[in-house]
Amino acid sequence: MNASEAEATALKCLTWLIAHEDLRDVFMGATGLGEDDLRARYGEPEFLGAVLDFLLMDDNWVMQCCDAQGLPYEAIASARAGLPGGQEVSWT
């Protein structure tokens, strides 16, 4: 997935996250962001990567988000790999 596709997928995921108040509040609490921060940073690739990192912490969140957006389950991980800081790390 190229960077443009990754950003588009991440924006879909962010839209889904914002629409789910309970989960949005968990994300905002974990990151320390406020609503103004969300509005100011929604298009930044690094911020979008953080959104995907958050969703990838729970398989249920990934499945719910992908189901709602009509995305395959691997789309979030693929999008994350296409954003800054998302390259896979090899420990060997």
C-alpha cells in the first residue's frame, strides 16, 4: 500500500474511531490529546500512524473498524506499514 492509500485508510479509521465515543475517549486519554488537537492534526501522517497503532492494540477494534468500513482485516496493518514509523522491525 502506498503512502496515499495508507493515509486514506487511516482517515477512514480515524473517522470510525471518532464516531465511537467510548473508544474515542480511551484514545484521547491514552494520548493526552484534546478535541482541538484532533482537529489540528487529523491529516498528519505521524498522527494517523498513532491512530492505527492504537487500533492495532485490540483485534476486536480492528475487526469492528474494518467491518464498518468494508475493509479486509489486514488493511489497518498494511496502512500502518505505509505511514512514517510503520516499517517492520527485524530483531534477527
